[in-house]
Amino acid sequence: MRTRWMLGLVSTLFVVATAHAQQPAAPAAGAEGYAWDKACATCHKAIHESWAASKHAKTWGRLSNDERQKDCAGCHLTGPKTAVTEGGPVLNANVQCESCHGPGKAHVEAATAGNPIPAGLKKSPGESMCTPCHNDKSPHYRDFYFAAMKSLSHKK
Ligand code: HEC
Ligand code: HEC
Ligand code: HEC
Ligand code: HEC
């Protein structure tokens, strides 16, 4: 009796688990077009290392779990203003490459396939890429001087 019940439970769990695994990995709303920072490291290794040592690479860790559920998240993440997990670690944690350069999936796919790289990524992001976060809605806002600060984004 008990074994049959257990078997039933196990197979039900199995069906639930496979049904879940078979769901197409639909990108989270607003996350389409992004490749996330690890995808950039392959070809832009030195820049990635330099960025990884900067504070922009640690902004998600500045927030408590509570704060991550609030409006704080938007300026401490890349792209969508809530955490994108797709069942794994937070893909858009921190202020990644694509916060400043724009979504890079098409760039990554073309470059990886050896096709001509489409225009689209910002080669030299302007001030308008920074001020959605660097403004007085930030509770820790300090003045922002683009000309003085842009070269701090990363080494080339
Ligand atoms: C497979 C290799 C490859 C990957 C992966 C890659 N890039 Fe590039 N990237 C290149 C190459 C090659 C160039 C130089 C293109 C040129 O000079 O025409 C470039 C140029 C750039 C430029 C300068 C702008 C331009 O269009 O010339 C930026 C910004 C950039 N990449 C950002 C990124 C970001 C952000 C990612 C990750 C989302 C990324 N790249 C991933 C190969 C790659
Ligand atoms: C905080 C904003 C910011 C972030 C985050 C950022 N960049 Fe940049 N990036 C810039 C700025 C600004 C420039 C232009 C610097 C200049 O013109 O002197 C630049 C320039 C570049 C260039 C062109 C370099 C050249 O030789 O002209 C590439 C390639 C690039 N970034 C890739 C990346 C990659 C890859 C990442 C993530 C690992 C990244 N960036 C993260 C702001 C950013
Ligand atoms: C998505 C939001 C966001 C964007 C976009 C953004 N930043 Fe930031 N920036 C932050 C946050 C959050 C911090 C605080 C990091 C910390 O102290 O933990 C920060 C910190 C900085 C710092 C201090 C870093 C240090 O190591 O002392 C500089 C400089 C800076 N940003 C420049 C820029 C520039 C220049 C741009 C645009 C090219 C830019 N940021 C775009 C959110 C952003
Ligand atoms: C409008 C965008 C924005 C919002 C909203 C935001 N932050 Fe930030 N946060 C930033 C930026 C940009 C910095 C870097 C400091 C600066 O120059 O403004 C920063 C820095 C920080 C720092 C580093 C400490 C420091 O003095 O630099 C902490 C911690 C932090 N934020 C926590 C929070 C919390 C908690 C909330 C929500 C209550 C929040 N942030 C909401 C943009 C934002």
C-alpha cells in the first residue's frame, strides 16, 4: 500500500519536473536582446576584467533582499528593473556592459558567427546613458560630472 502510494507520488513529481523542464526558455519581459556580461568576456577580456574590478560590477550586492524587492533594484541592475533569473542566478545583476552600451545580443551572435558586426552598440556612450541612474532620485546621490567620470567606466 505504502509503496504504491510512494511510487504514485514519485511519478507525479517526475511528470511535474519534466513538464517544467520542457517549458521553452522564454526570455523575461524586457530582457530580449541582452546577452549579459559573461558573453562579452570571451572577446573583450581585458575590458571585462577592468569592469569586474569596478563598483558597477558590485551594485546588486549593495542591496539587502528586502531592498531588492523595491524601487532600489532598477538602478542596481542592467536592463529590466527587476531581477531576471530564468531559473538560475540573476542574469542582470549589477551595472553591466549593456547598461551603458545598449543590448548586445545581435552583436555577440554576429561576432561569434564571424559575420559583419551590426551597428547598434554605442561605441562611446554619452551622458544620457548614465543619468537615468546618476540623478537625485538615488538616496545616495552625489553630483555627477560626466566628462570627469566617463573614463572611470573601465580601462580599454
Ligand atoms: C565573438 C567576439 C565578440 C563578442 C562575444 C563581443 N564582441 Fe564586442 N566587438 C567585437 C569586435 C571584433 C569588435 C570590433 C568591431 C569593429 O571594430 O568593427 C567589437 C566592438 C565592440 C564595441 C565598439 C563598438 C563597435 O561597434 O565597434 C563595443 C562597445 C562592444 N564591442 C561591446 C560588446 C559587448 C557589450 C559585448 C557583450 C554583450 C560584446 N561586445 C561581445 C567582438 C565581440
Ligand atoms: C558605466 C558605463 C560602462 C560600462 C558598464 C561599460 N562600458 Fe564600455 N565604455 C564606456 C564608455 C564611456 C566608453 C568610451 C570611452 C571613451 O570614449 O573614452 C566605453 C568604451 C568601450 C569600448 C570601445 C573601446 C575603444 O577602444 O574604443 C568597448 C569595446 C567597450 N567599452 C566594451 C565594454 C564591455 C565589454 C563592458 C562590460 C565588461 C563595458 N564596456 C562596460 C562605458 C561603459
Ligand atoms: C543602471 C544604473 C547605472 C548606470 C546606467 C550608470 N551607473 Fe554609474 N553607478 C551606479 C551605481 C548603483 C553606482 C554605485 C556603485 C557602488 O558604490 O556600489 C555607480 C557608481 C559609479 C561611479 C563610482 C565608481 C567607483 O568605482 O568609484 C562612477 C565613476 C560612475 N558610476 C560613472 C558612470 C558613468 C560615467 C556612467 C555612464 C557612462 C554610469 N556610471 C552609468 C549605477 C549606474
Ligand atoms: C535613480 C537610481 C537609484 C535608485 C532608485 C537607488 N539607487 Fe542606490 N545608487 C545609485 C547610484 C547612481 C549610486 C552611486 C552614488 C551616486 O553617485 O549617486 C548608488 C549608490 C548606492 C549605495 C552605495 C553607497 C554610496 O554611498 O554610494 C548603496 C548602499 C545604495 N545605492 C543603496 C540603495 C538603496 C537601498 C536604494 C533604495 C532605497 C537605492 N540605492 C536606490 C542609484 C540609485
